[in-house]
Amino acid sequence: MQAVDLSHITIDQALHPVLAEKNINLCVLRTDKIHPVISGNKWFKLRYYIEDALKNRKTTLVTKGGAWSNHIVATAAACKHYNLRSIGIIRGEKPENLSATLLEAMSYGMELVYISRKDFSENKIAQWLNHPEHYFVDYGGYGNPGADGASTMLEHCNKAEYSHILCTVGSGTMLAGLINAASPQIIVTGISSMKNNHSLEYEVRQLLKNEKIAFNLVHDYHFGGFAKHNTELTTFMNSFYRLTNIPTDIVYTGKLLFAIIDLAQKDYFPPGSNLLAIHSGGLQGNASLSKGTLIF
Ligand SMILES: *Cc1c(COP(=O)(O)O)cnc(C)c1O
């Protein structure tokens, strides 16, 4: 299996007519390029959990997720790479046809355990999973080690150059890590990929080293909800690719870049701003689209 290669990370300048008109510079930190499966923020969020599991001589990483969770696949692939066993606790009954995500996780040797939505949300798990050799990683890699790992994404750019850092948000772990690592004068903004996720601000704050620090959450670019999309979004993703050569995905990064261009159009950023967008990976999320929808 291919190793994660951080030297593949690039910082790509994205030229776009709206940005030119508003005198705004946009660079994209391409962490999607480190690995085809464990791409982007998932590897960064997992790195310290895996280090800790190995140090404590655990044999197995146990984590939770939905049937389409990038975190589940990334965990399975990372564990295979580090010779750890992996168990995925999957929300809901076992479906008749397994999702591409679950099949891929199994191909990396992950053992899947299905639990009811109720038990999943109440964090109830079978007794046998509570084993001294098992190391637990929360849903989406949420937790302080996950945020600390995400902080190290900014070691791959010269962060002092930027006035704003923007990322897409699921659990908020990556956003918290970026806020912790950014200097106080940098404005950090998260674009939520979910509809009406009102507990997000609280969950991000739980992971901050400095509780009082300010950050922005924008809830207006979910396109109907998590993993929902429409032709306005896919048309934008195609035109953004044509202009910049940067591929994005329908769940996370497409919505992030759409939001950045739209916010720029609405004068959200002062002229002269120097933006850094985090490309957090997730391109496999486009696999569910019918062929020909995207040009990349
Ligand atoms: C999982 C994922 C996220 C969400 O990260 P959180 O730390 O859970 O907020 C963002 N972008 C991509 C591409 C992802 O796969």
C-alpha cells in the first residue's frame, strides 16, 4: 500500500475573475495530494491517535461512522499501513448492498460492526469491544489529539502571509486545530457542510487552547444539507477546475470554494486580503455522481 507523502502538498494560487475584480488573492493548500485514500485532513486528524495507540501497544483501532464516512475509509487504510487491526462501528442496520465506502474499508481489512442509530447516538457499544488492546477514536476523529494533528497542516505553508484562513467543517476538529495554530491576527472561518448544525460552535470551542479566541462559522452554504448538491454546485466546481486546475468534491471542498467566491463577490473580505483555503481532500466523495457530471 502506498505511503502518505507530505512532500506532495503544494500551495496553488487560484485565479478567478471575481477575486481579480475585488483585489483578493487566494491560495489553496493542497493536502488532498498526500495520498489517494487517506487524503487531506483525515490523515492529519488520525496521526496522533495512531502514534498514541502504537506507543501504548494497542493492537486495534476502533472508530465510528456512517456508511459514507471518509473517516471510516481513511482509518481503515491508515491502520493497514501501520499494521494495526481496525474495527468500524457503523450507524444503522447492515444494508443489503454495502456502500462503496464500506466495501473499500473492508478491502483494507476493517471489521465492520453495525449498531442501531439509537445505540450509535448514545455511544452504546457491545461489551466485547471494551478490550484492553483496543484504542478508541471518536466519530470523525473528534478530540484534542485530532485537533492537534490538524494544527500541523499549517506547517506546510508560511501562515504569516495570510489575512484569512478558510476551511470546510464537519465535526469541527480540523477548524479547531487551524484556529489553535493560526496567529491571533489571522481571521479563521469555517464553512459548515451541514444544515442547521447549531451545536458546532460549542463543539469547536471545546477543542480550543484559548477559549476566548474569535472565529467565524458560516452556515449558508450547505446546499440543502450534508452531502446534498445541485447543478449550481457541480457547474461551479467545473468552472473552478477550468480556471484553476484544482479539483473539488461535492460534500466538502466544492462548497468551501463556492462560498469563498460568493463571499468575495459580496465584499465579505476587504480589498487586498490574502486568503488561504484548506483543500482537505475528500475527492472520492464524487464517486456517487453520474458519469460526465464533472470534467475532472
Ligand atoms: C471529513 C472531512 C472534513 C470534515 O472535517 P472535520 O474535522 O470533521 O470538521 C472536511 N473536508 C474533507 C474533505 C473531509 O473528508
